[in-house]
Amino acid sequence: MAFSAIFRKPKNELEKGGRPPDNQMDSDVEMSQSCPMCKAVNSIAALLETLYVCKCGYCFRITARQRIEYLADKDSFTEYYTDIVSVDPIEFPEYQEKLDKAREASSEPEAVLCGSATINGLDCAIFAMDPNFMMGSMGAAVGEKITKLFEFATEKGLPVLGCTVSGGARMQEGIISLMQMAKTSGAVKRHSDGGNLYITLLTDPTTGGVTASFAMQGDILIAEPGAIVGFAGARVVEQTVRKKLPPGFQKAEVMLEHGFLDMIVPRSEQKDIITTLLKMHSRQPA
């Protein structure tokens, strides 16, 4: 039996290579989006006004560029490392096809955007992961881009704002993807040793090897309401411990209650809160 045969059929969202953003599903036909929480139908025009947040508070997933557009000052973002993209280092079955589909689904060459920007006039380095590129999974290219951004920020004495969304380390790159956990963690540590600030904004979902490395290593941990934050999935944990998990397991609200987060901030208030934090820790003249 050829072992490659067991990998042929996609089993989950990650394996499919990507999916349309929440704000684009069915929008070409109806220009509206149904909320998975309260079932209300939101027009795309209305969602644009609310930063893609439903009346009930549910935060629709948004692209990395939308995230940066909401947080950074207009036209202040300069993108870096656009030439660093995923390849197929271990010749994993159908991986190249999945990468091609992910690039088409996300309109991005890779699962993370990195660069520098200002937030209400304050300089910072910033990265944002894209849920539409294989659910923001981390391969060698993602790890390299984030590592280089931290090295740049360390050299320039800049704070880093990291916006995470991820299904974890990318299995199609095997141990190479897992190595990114150590590499990015080392870069975060050197940035911290230089006396620099690192803020993480955890969005839904932030899981797996990303959670076990740079996502949870921020000096200040912020999460969006209702975001899933954890390592293994709930079903895997239940099967392992053979117990029914409590309601809201791995939700941001439960994580905050148990001391794993510093705060939960609605999307409409994130720029103001991050601005306050940057001012408090700024090395720039007032």
C-alpha cells in the first residue's frame, strides 16, 4: 500500500488550502452575510461600518490587509519580505496544489504580512496573519518572515504588534514547520532583551504551534471577544482526557478568567487601546 494515498483527500479547512473570507461568502450574489452566532443577516455595507462585527458582538474573520487597514494610520504601512514564500521542501503529496489554492483564496503570496506602520502617529513593526491562507498555518516562510521582522524591530528599537490567527504549524512541511516555533521564540526573546515592547492581538482561532510559541509570548496579550485560543482542539482534548469539557473551553473569556490573557478588547476599541499601550511604553518624545 502506498502511504501517500492516506493524504489524498482533504479532511478539514486547513487541508483545502483556504476558504473565502467571512465577509466575501455569498456577497457577490446577495451582498449580505449571516451571523453564525445570532443568525442575523448583515449587509456588507453595514459590516464595513462596524469593522465586520455583528450587532450581537460576533467578530467575523477578516483578512490580514483589512486588519492592518483598521489598526494602522492611513497609507502608513510599508510591507517587507514579499519575496519570502512557501515551497514544498519535503515533497508532500498535493502540497503545491494547496498552496496555489491558498494564494487564490487569499489573494496573498503567503499566510502573514509583515512591515512597519504608525498607529495614531506612533511607530511600530506589525505583522498580521491571514485566515484565508491555509488558516494562517505556519510553515518555514511564515516563521522566517516573523523572525526577520523581530530582528528588524530589535535593530531599530521598535515595538511589535502581532495579530495572530492560525491553525498551527503546517504539517505539509513536517519538522521544518515545527522548527519555526524555536526560531520565532528566539527572535522574540532577543527583542525583549533589548527592552522592546511586544503586543499580541489574538483572533479566532489562534491554536497549535503558533499558540505554543510567539502568539503567547507578548508582553501584553489582547484577544478579540469569543476568540478560540489554545493548543490542541477541543475534540482532541476530550478524547485524550476522556472527560466532557466545560462550556466555552478555550474561548477568550475563559482564558482571561484563568489568567492566560491580559484583556479582551472589542474590535472597535482596539486601535485606541493599542495606542495607549504604545504611548505608555514609548521611547519616542511625547
